[in-house]
Amino acid sequence: MKFAQIIDFETERIDEVRELLRSYEEQARSQGRAGTPVARTLLQDRANPNRYLAVVQFESHEAAMANSGAPETNELAQALSALMTRPTAYTDCDIVDHQSIR
């Protein structure tokens, strides 16, 4: 079953966050690492412009857990936490339905 993790965070340094994510994803792709995310959507809260939700999709829960255990992911998490204005919250979800409307 496909899996998604919702990462709820606040930052005043979103450009730096986006650059770290881009670099991590590029490195994962070039190294051909297994279990890496297959998609990511970044949402900004209209009521609180420093709050963001990242929806990260994986092929499976097992792939997500393997990714979480990778040293590169730990390094990314540490670098990102330095840019946050509050602790990050995580929500793990099974994807039970996904439709592209257009």
C-alpha cells in the first residue's frame, strides 16, 4: 500500500528549507537509493505564512521506514531542524485513494 507522511513545520527561512530538500532529492536520485520518496508537495498555511505542510509520498510504509533509517535522511533532518521555529510534527498515513482530476 502506498504511504504518505505529513510533516508540519514552521520556519522563517523557507528558501533554505527548499534548497536542502532539492539537494537531498537530487542526491538520492543520482545515487539511485532505494526507498526514497516518489513525490513531495509543499503547502503554505494562508492563515500562518510561516507554517508549512510537506506531504511526502512513498511506494510503501516499509520504503518510508528504510528511508527514515538512512544516514542521509538523518543528516537532512538535523539540518532542517536548525531552520525551524518550533518542533516538527509528523503524521503517518496510508494512501487509500488517489485520483488525478485533470
